[in-house]
Amino acid sequence: MSGILEGFLVIGVVIAVGYGVGWSGVLGPSAVQVLSRASFFVASPSLLFVTLAHADVRTVFSAGLVVTAVTSSLACLLYVPMGVLRRRPAGETTIGAMAGGYVNAGNLGFPIATYALGDIAQIAPILLFQLAILTPLFSTVLDVVSSPAERSSRIRTFTAPLRNPLAIATVAGLVVNLSGWQPPELLMSPLQLIANLAVPGMLLAFGISLRGAARPGKGDIGPLLWWVVAVKNLLHPLMAFVFGGFVLGLSGLPLMAAVVCAALPTAQNVFGYAVRFDQGVRLARDAALTSTIVSVPVLIGVVALLGT
């Protein structure tokens, strides 16, 4: 248990360092974008490939994937009645639904899996489900409810997962793993070196992004925001615990991994899609920030209860 708490302390310290870097301005105004893009396009794909190439595939295609598929889908659907009852635009309701079930597996998921679960492969099921199912589904719905776009834009929307470096690295790692081929050390060593940048890079970028963040929940968006937070931070992990523990009979690390993944906050990707389609931008921004803050005690509580 002390090692798990130490892991959260490490994460908090690095985020705090990032906040200090953002406050000082030493990396300039584009620090978040540069660090995030370096982590997303270079380091994280390397980390996923190296990890999955040597992982036990039973960790990926396991009961955890079933828990993720069921509970993430339900979490997304739970927001829809709120948007309908309050007569919100379809695009904003779609973003709210996405914020309720689409977790930050790419940014916070990696370090939390590394330090709290001791195995980054535990994040693979939810990452696969989001990339293969939720991303194309929500991007297609947002494309439909948004203003008509050019055909080329729609083609790019439908093929977005095929250009996602995390998806490509995930598939490549699994192919290598299932084929039994061992890549030469000359290839794996530089990939491992690059992969080591992923976790600290993402944490520093997140810390920098907190500098100067506006207070969320102002105006009529308040009830919508708090419902998203309730779904994302409370109901989603609760559903994962009930479904995983009582329906599928999971226990130990598999159950803790499923609940921890469900307790992760709203992904910053949701804000990116909101901006891309100009739908629910305020809700997406506030949900990502608020759910991240609330997730800290929730995640610590989950690990404390299930990690014993």
C-alpha cells in the first residue's frame, strides 16, 4: 500500500513541478502543446508498442475489456436524459455524453497504471475500446449534428482512428506479440528510451495547463457540469465495481484495474472534439478540469479500498 501511495505522491510532485514551470514561463507559451504533442505522437506510441509487444495478451483481451465496454457505454448514456430534459442542443448533449464515459487513458492513465497498478498494460483494454469504438462513434455523431461539411472532411472524420498513433502502436504491438517475433535489440532500445519520456512529459504538460485555468461551472452550465462529474467520478467507477466484482466475479488486481480505469477523469480529447466541431466547448473544458480535480481523492480511495 505504501508503494501505491508513493506512486500518487510522485505523480503529484511532477504535476506541481509542471505548474511551477507554467508559472515561471520558462518554456514559453507553447509548452503545453509541445510537450503534449511530443508525448502523444512520439513517446506514448513507443511506450504502447514496447509494452504490448511483450505483454501477456490475456491482460488486453480479458474480462477487463468487457467491464470497460459495458460501463463506459452506460456512463455515456447516463448523461443523455439530462441534456434532453434541459433541452440542450444535440451537439452539446453528445459532448456531455462523451465526457461522462470517455476517460483520460492517454494522459493520466499511463502514469497511474505505471505507479498505482504496476503494469501499464492494464490500461490497454479501455484504450482499445475508446479508440476502436467510442472515438469513431462520437466523431461521426458530432459530424452529423454539426453544420454540413465538405465530403473530404467527413472522410477524414471516419478515418481518424486509422491515423491515430496510439491506435497504430497498439495494433503493431499486439501483432508483434501474437506473431511471436522478437524485434532486434537495436530497434527496441531506442524505442524504450523514447518511451521513457511519455509519463513525465504528459504529467508536466498537465501541470503547466493548470496555470491560469478559469473557475468552472459558471452560469447555466453548472447543473450539466455537476451531473457529468457525478457520472464520471462516482457512477462510472461504482458500475465497474459492481459489474466486475458481482457479475463477472473479478477480484484482486483485475478488479482494481477495472475500477481505477473507470475512475479516471474526462479525457482532454473531449475538449479537442468540442472545439473541432464547435459543440459544447464550455462543458467539455469544465468537465475535463473539474473531473480531474475530483478524481484525485476518488482514485486514492479506490486504491486504498481495493489494493489491500
